[in-house]
Amino acid sequence: MALKKAKLQQSRLYDVIVVGAGMVGAAFACLLARSNTNLSIALLEARETAAFDPQQFDPRVAALTEKSRSLLNSCGAWDSIAAQRISAYAAMQVWDAEGTGEIRFDCQDVQQPNLGHIVENSLVVESLLAEVGKLDNIDFICPVSVAKYNQSDSQVSVELSSGETLAASLLVAADGGNSSIREQFKFATREWDYGHSAIVTTVQTESVHQQTAWQRFMPTGPLALLPLDKQGDHHRCSLVWSQESDEAERLMALNDDAFCAELGYASEYCLGEILAVDKRYAIPLRQRHAKDYVVERVALLGDAAHTIHPLAGQGVNLGFADVKALVEVLCAEAVRGNDLGSLMTLNKYQRLRKPENLATMAAMEGFKRLFAADNVAVRLLRNMGLSKVNQIQPLKNEIIKQVMGL
């Protein structure tokens, strides 16, 4: 994919500098540039982006809600994504490994065509950057490394390793969970290791997935099989299997046949035998939340501000919600002629996003602890609760709407 990249001058002034051109950073730059404010934006990325490969599945996928799909549509990227490969899922089947409790969510119950879409990360990024390349008010600079950040009362500057300097009213950190900007500007965080790793890959199943996301909760962690669609072939799923670190290491060391056998057993053969598996990756899991998302001239976005357990696939959806909120705040302040990087401006973004992110993180942590509990009474109540909720359609419908972002 050919991308427009900026030819840097020795020093250049922008309205906003964005560091990180992953899904969240690229979506933010694109959405802000497409607003009617005509703000100038520099989008920086340290590494050459991986191209989407239509011949095989990316092991990293996102379970996009309708709100996230709508945001990508506003960026101009959704049509390109949909034309290449998306996997809509119509139902979600969740069950407890330690009993008979289960719950099923179906899009038909809320008169919707689907519950969401499984989309490969590389395809989202490639489509967003294609839109970035069409926008005259974005300079996409890649690959580039940052040597130093400097902050003053009126602006923040970025010194690149090549010697060029960029300056702006606002610096946006979309540089991921290990954000160097968060460290540079001394944002305090609350964080801890789960002692788990998520094994991610693509598998081929004996039975078709029925456009259903399958999720089994075990004491050692959740196992999710997310439906993929390759030209009408419904025998492939994206696997996200959270396991205690030692067990994850053991599973990673198995050959493919042995791993498929263990996965089939762990999934209770909900899709029959696991016939094949692509290359596996193990990702250590860590919970992290910045106590503040903003300081004067700097805002954290997406994983730079918060990372959560992947059991409900909500991480990127929270990041896209951050994008929408920050763009709305900046556009409103730009129209009024206000300083985009002032703490007064940035606190409006923080007030919009921090409560929702904290609530989602608390809910995910509660789910994790609930299903990890080994107490007989807790297991009994957990199973009774799942089965009872499954029988109360109005309550299920409200949960569906929350999951979909409606």
C-alpha cells in the first residue's frame, strides 16, 4: 500500500501531534482531520505497518461493536474493510466449565442484523491509513523515532532522531500499553500482572461456527472462539485462550496436533474436533489504568490510558470511544478559538471517558474473579445466576444492547 508520507522541514508547527498509528491513533487522526475545523495534524509511527494479507488470517482481531463500526465509517474506512474481509456474528454462547450454567445472546432478540463484527487488526489499520493518505491536513511520518519531548506553557515539541523538530498545541499518546509518552510525562498508573497469558491464533474446526462467538469460562481463564468468514467458509475461528502463565507456556510448547487435541477438549468440542492451527502467540496479560488521562498539553488515548483483560474483547472499543470523545471536545474548542492543549480543554475529555472506562474495567475484573472462584457455593450461585438471566428476556436484551454499544 502506497502511503503519503511527509517531507520534514527542520522545524514545523502543527495543531496536534499524534504518536502511534495503530487502530486507535490512526482513527483519531483520521476523524479529527475529517472534521470541519481544518486542524493540521502530524501522525508519527515508529515501525513500518504490517500489510493485510488476504490469503491468511491475522492472529490479532477486534470484536467491534456497532458504535466502533460507525466510527470507522465516519473515518471513511469501513467500506474498504467490509469489501475485503469482515465476519459478522449473530449470536454469543457463554457457559461455565464448572457446572451447567449458560447464557445465549442472539441479535434477533433486539431486531438487529448482528451483534458485531470480528475484524483483523491489520486490515483496520491498513484501511485507516489509506484514508489518512487522502487527507491534506495530515502528515504521516513513518518510520520515525522520537529522541526527546519538550513542554512549555504554550506548546509541546517533539525532537526526532533525524534532528527535525515538530511542535503543536497538543500531543496525543496513542502509543500502546507500554506508552513511552506516559512514562516521559510521569503519568501515575495503577497496574498489576494477572499471572496469565492469552494464547492467540486461528484454528480450523470440524463443525461450522454458526456465526456464533463461543466462550467457555474456566477457573484458569476464559476460552473464546470467534467466528471468521473466508469467502463463505465458516470452519475457521480466532482463538483467544487465557491461561495461567505456566500452563500457557506448556500449551505453547506442544506440537500442533497435541495443541489441537487439548483445545478440542478444553472447548468441550463445541465445534467438533480442532483440525488445524496457525502459528500461536502468547501475550502476557496486565491490567493498567492511568490515574489521570491528561496533563497540560498531553492526552492519553486507548491502551496508553487503560488496558483490560481480553475476556470480553472490549479493549479496542473503549479506545474508539476515547477517540470519539476527544475529537468532539477538540472540535468544539477549536470552533470557539480555545487552546486545544490547555488543561481546561483536556479535562473535558477525561470527564467524559474516565468513569465509563473504570466501570468497564471493574466489571471485567469482577467477571474474572467470579469465574476463577473455586468455592462450591460460589460455583452454585454462579451457575444459577447464568441460567436465571438466560430465562429473563428483557434483561438479556438490555445486556445485548450494552455489549453492542447501542
